Amino acid sequence: MRNDQFGYEMTVSSPAAAEAWDKMVLAFLAHAAKTPEYLGSVLKEAPDFAMAHAVKGMFFLMLARRELVDTAQEAYAAALAGAGRVAPTAREMGYVRGLGAWLEGRPSEAIAEMEGILARWPEDAMAMKISHAIRFMLGDGKGMRASVEAVLPTYDAKNPARGYLLGCHAFTLEETGEYGRAESAGRLGLSLSPDDAWGLHAVAHVFDMTANARAGLSWLDGREAAWAHCNNFRYHVWWHKALMHLDQGEIDAVFELYDTEIRADKTDDYRDISNGSALLTRLELEGISVGNRWEELADISERRTEDACLAFADLHYLLALIGGDRTMAVKRMMARLQRDAKHTTADEMKARLATPGLSAATGLEAFGEGDYKTAFLNLGRARRSMQQVGGSHAQRDVFERLTIDSAIRGGFLDDAEMILEERLAARAGRLDAYASTRFDLIAESKGEWKQAGRLPAE
């Protein structure tokens, strides 16, 4: 038995394994590209360490790829086999049970296992971050915040994970609308852990949600070292910077970032596809030609039409297929979503594919076909439960914009105005360029309708 950096017992005897585990935990908190390298070192030195195998399996499930479910199952089998040879601690077995529950389609039970660990071992930063990550995939902003705040008092200044915990707190505060506190927590977290890309990006979210793109650019400029070490999460931070340039009307800068950072590496991770497809969609909604940039996203998305792992991923694959005019692939994906929706399932992720996934997908397909009435009716139906597809407010905003634009183009001007007002209220009452333009379009359209005698004059 050895103790980890937080003072908790681990069933490893190798000093090298214990050291690699501690490095892996901090790397995971920092979204560092070296995380799997450290985990590999742990398993090489301690092949029967059940908790490490369980964490490996959960890492694979976080990637939301159908072919990696089998790999996660193999990690689960290895965890059980290791537990049979070297009896885990109660804390370690919580990870094994959590992976098993998630593999059976119950990520909420995986969260419950992590929360059970935190109730007894609150400074287990790995359990904290895994709970945070799964809740993020489920769109549970309030749960993320409650989880972090329950353990926050136990992380004193000596705790090596305190800065990362503050970064997680910053993100939960932003997602629950406390923008001032979120910015303060994110700045403090980054001062303690300079490589805390999650906390840095939480502050970027604050500037997005408060329509302060210029301040957001100032925040990110010069802090590139905070995300240079990251895995594909670094592309997402560049995506945030591109959004800020878009709001400022600096389109050349948007395309520069897209080509040299966001999609310089033609990766097929769903999070990278979502960055690309959401940004290109936003550009096209502003009437900006994106050239042939849809093609490589559509090529990748054509291979993912049967994934059915995460509604958030499926909807972004669909955006890429629509943008790339892949009609047959769109039809295949829609057929699969319709099949999924007809079968009730205990799988929590797949349930979200049916509601709100199918309505949202139907709306996206109709928008791509220019049928804006059908697009709005379906996107509007999905809108109230869209948080369940996962992701952040900033990421889901592409669907909000498509809902508003379909309402305007379909003639549902009052509905569009109402959604814009609700969006404005969620953003501290501050107009961004998108909302300002749409309010003007609605006012102009209503004026034209009045002149044509289609609305009573006020």
C-alpha cells in the first residue's frame, strides 16, 4: 500500500506506479496530452491495479465513439480481473462499479459512485473531475456546481489540485449564471495552476455569455501557454477565440484560426467536429461563404452516422453532413434516429437521442432543405430540453441561433423575438452582434408586414 498525493491509500507497491498515478491525475485535471502516457506507465508498473483500469475505461467512454465501447469493456474486464488478484480498497472499487454502471447505460449511477467516493474521500480530485465530466456530457450544470461546492471547503492552499478545482467551480458558476463569481474563481484558479486550461476557458465563457468579445480576446491573448500542453481541448480554446472575432466582425481572423488551429489537424474526435461544424454554421448564418471547409468534416461525419453514443455528437455530425450536402448520409442518420426513438430504452444516453435529439435533428434537416416552418416547429419543440444533449451554453447556442433564424425565415416573428429576449436575459441582458442583427431583422420584417396590411398598425 502507498498513499497518493492527497494522502489516500492505493493498492500499489511500486513507487514508480504511485508517482505516475499522481502525475496522471494532475495531467487529467489540466487536460494535458500526456495523461494517457502516465496512465500507461501506471499499468505497466502495476498491471493488477483495478482503479487504473477502471479510469482507463471511463476515459474511453468519454470519447463517445461506438468502436471504443468494446475497448472500455476490455478495461472493465481487466479491472475485475485485477481486483480478483489484488483486493482494491473501498474507494478503488467505487471506480470499478462506476465504469460498470456506465457501460450498462447508466452514467447517472457512475456519477453516484463518484459522489459516494467524494463523501468519504473529498480530496479525491480524480473522482471530482470524472463526476464533473459525466455531468457535463449530460448537461447537468446544477449538479456540476453542487458537486464541486460540496468538496470545495476541504481543498486548502496546500492541496495540489486546488487551482483545478477552482477552475471547475468557475465553469459551474458560469453555467448557472453567476458570471462575476465565475470570472473571479477562474482567475484565482489559473493563478494557482497556470496550466489550468479548463479554468481559463471558463473565464472565456463568461465573456461569451456577457457579450464582451473584446475583453475575451484580451483575456486569451498572451495566455496561450495555459492551453498549449493540452490534448484536443486546445482546439476548443482556439474555437472560443474565433467566436470572439466573429462577434467583432473580424472574419479574416476567424478563418485564420479555423485553418491554422481549430482544424489544422484533421482529427475525428466528436468535440473537434463540433467545434468546426458549429463555427461554420454560425458563419453561414451571417451570409459568409466558408468555401470547401465542410468537405473534410462531412467525410468524417459520414463514418459516424451509426454511433448513437451521444446526442450532442450526433447533432454536430448532422450539421456537417448538411453543410457538406451529403443527402444520403443525412437520410441514413435520420433513419437511425427514428429507429432509436421508437424503442424505449434504459440507456440514459440513448434516451436523449430520442428526446430532444430526434426533434432537433428533424429541425436541422428541414433547415438544410430550406423548409423553415418545419425547421422551427421541430427546433422549437426541442428547445426547452436541449440542455439534455450535453455541452455548454456556448456550444448549444448554435442550435438556439438556428431556431431563431428558422423562426424569422418561416415568418414566426413573435416567436423569434421571444426567444431572442430569453437568450438576452440569460446573457446578463447584453446584446451580442448576432442578437442585435436579428432584432433589427424582426423590426424591419414587421414594418414590411404592416405596410402590406398583414399586421395591424400600432
